[in-house]
Amino acid sequence: MKRFTLQTSTRNEMLDILADVQDALDSLLSDAEGASGAALVYCPHTTAAITVNENYDPDVKVDMLAKLSREIPKEDGYHHAEGNSDSHLKSSLVGTSELVPVENGRIALGRWQGLLFCEFDGPRQREVWVSFLRS
């Protein structure tokens, strides 16, 4: 398993991590040429998430974050004392991992897709874990 860190800059944001995940995968594979299987991309945080979605039009990320914030507002009578219950809920809904295909050592996504780290309680320094599962 390889780990990398990233720094988020706002409370809610989505960052493209495809290149970082590919770098981690490259260091895991001694023979990237011809390696096929899947990469497990995991976020070990309870107020952040990982997702695959469109990464061509930046407005998609803006719309997703806006909708999540409308549906799960920061203040809504939560009992959790830290004041970030909305972040925990968003993380659970989006999910803390993605399993993505790997073909010939490269992450294989659709034409417009990106691999996104979702911050819901930033700014923070975060970690992402990457494992390779050979087919």
C-alpha cells in the first residue's frame, strides 16, 4: 500500500487526485507494463470522501457541493458536539473509497471522469491510501 498527503484549502471542496493516485500506483507496480487489475483508493477520514465523477466541467463539482450543502446544512440541530455532523453525513453518503480498473499499469476511467477527493471539514492535511489488486 502507498500513501500520499494533500492539503485542502476550504471547508468543502473537491480535488482531482488522479495524477497522485497514478503516481502511487506506479510506485506499487514493479512491472507497470501489462499490469491489470484494480486500484483501491481509500480515505481514512470520517469527514472526507472519494468519488469518481465528471472532471471536465468544473461546475459539476460546484453543483455537487452546493446540493450536498443544501440537503445537509452545517447547522441542523445535530447532537455531535464538534460542530461537524454535516461533514460526517456527507462522507458517509459519498463514501470513503473507490475501486477503479487498471489496464496496462494505467488507471482506466471514462472520457470525462476524474478521481476526486471530497473535503467536507477543511481546511486540513489529509491522507489517501492506494492499494493494487492484481487480476
